[in-house]
Amino acid sequence: MTAVRAAARQAAGAPSVAPLLHGLPPVIDRHTRVVVLGSFPGEASLAAAQYYAHPRNQFWPLLSALLADDLAALPYAARLRRLARHRVGLWDVIAACRRSGSLDSAIRDAQYNDLAGLRRRAPDLRLVLHNGAQSARMLPHTLALGVPALRLPSTSPANAGWSFERKLQAWRDAFALAGVD
């Protein structure tokens, strides 16, 4: 449906239906010890086909500080290789959904990833970290994996209530739990 037709439908009182969006593949291997689960990629991440691609998202600077490795300065493919060396994986709890914009609160018709299969993908898994509240709604499922699972403050630019330093400390404490430094 074109933008003009969608606008005409909305003006006529018909509900607008967002297209079904599909997330990114997991960045996990058999050596992964820590998996960071987001909710669903934002518009910038989907457009770039990269996790945490929004320039104001604090994920890459935070992981850079946490791991003492300047991931933020690297091209995306090199970031992922470096994360794998640190035994850190990335994925989202939602595989597909409808959403206008990038806010988690706008997610509709969510289809979830197979979180129960995380142990098969990552037999060395020691910790699951939920990046924000929307992801943390799946805590009962990740706790069922038999490893610690924690909710961490979101690295999203929408989470302005936490300073970078406070987020970094929370993430540092979580990584220490898994023996990843």
C-alpha cells in the first residue's frame, strides 16, 4: 500500500496496518557465554541490517567500555567478530512484528524467537541479559534455560533516565556474574 493510500484510509477512519517487519539473525555460536537479548531492532537497525545501529544508542560505546575494546570504532562485521572473541552474542526476543516507528510500546502482533533453543546454539551459555523492559518480559522463558538471566537498563536513546555511567555499572556487574571481562 502506498503512503498516499494509507493516508487516505486513515483520513477516512480506516485503521492503518503496519507491515510485518522481520528482525535480524542471531549472532551466537557454540562458544557464546553471554547472550544480550534486545526486544526488536529499531528502524535504523533494520535499515542498516545491524544490531544497535542508531547513532545515539549507547550499546556499542557501553560494550566498548565494559570490554576495554573499542568496538564502536570498528566496522560492523569487525565488531561482531570481536564480540565473538569476547564470547558475547546478540539476538532479540521478537522475530517479527508490526510497528510504526522504533518504540517498543508500538510493537503489535509479536512473533517470538525460539529462546528455548539458546542452549543448543550456545552450549557454553552462562548468562542471558535482557536489554530493557520489553525484552525482560521473556525472563520466565530464559530463566527456564537453567542459567542466570537478568534485566538490564536499556541502551536505547529512549532510556534517558539512566546516565551512561550508571548503565555501565549495571552491565559490568552482570558480566562479572558470567566471568566475562
